Amino acid sequence: MSEENVELFYKAHDALNRRDFDALFALADPDVEIHPLLAGSVEGSGPYRGSDAVRSWWESFFDLAPDFSTEVEEARDLGDLTVARVRNRGHAMKSGAPFDQTTWQIAEWRHGKCVRLRTVLSEAEALEATGLSE
């Protein structure tokens, strides 16, 4: 099932890039929990729990960066976890300033659904979060 989780991870990012929240949340547990890197810059401080809270966070984020997109550069199968290097691009709405940042995401899967997603800045931090080291 774990290799399937890597496929699901790619599908989730594709849905996010298309702004297809129905497809995105079809891949998530109803009580999904996300720990976004920029939680403090959008309303609240995270983590966000449940489809409604996560959807609201993404909608607020897209208001700040409407052309935001992700590219999964690498995804690793770690059983119930997927660890991935993700490139994030876009422009800030108010300033128009471009951003291009690589982050790492750790997704936890249960029964084909994402139950937890955490975004961090480095591979070392991602591996530490999984209990592994470089």
C-alpha cells in the first residue's frame, strides 16, 4: 500500500495546483491535520484540523498568493509515511514579489487517506520528524 501513498501524494499536489478542493479532500481523512510552514502568516497559528479548517487555510493562502503552485521533485515511500521535496512558486498578491522555495513535506497515511501533513524547511528536519536521520 505504501507505494500507492506516493501516488496519492502526487495526486494531492495535482489537485491543489488545479484548485480542485473536492479532489484534494477525497484524498484526506475528514479529520486531517496540517502543519503548514507559513501557518502564522495566514489567520491563526495552526495546526489546522479537519477538512473545513484546512480548506479555509488554503483559501486564505491563495488570497495572498493566487498563482501559488507546487512541484513534487522527489517523494520517498516510508510505509505509512511519504517524505517529499516540494518546490513552491508564485507571487505575493500585495507586493507582486516572486517566491521560489524548496520545502519538505511529511505525509502520514491511513487506509489510503492523508491524516497528517507537515511542512518543514530541510531534509534533515523532515527525516528527524520521521525518526530517521540522513
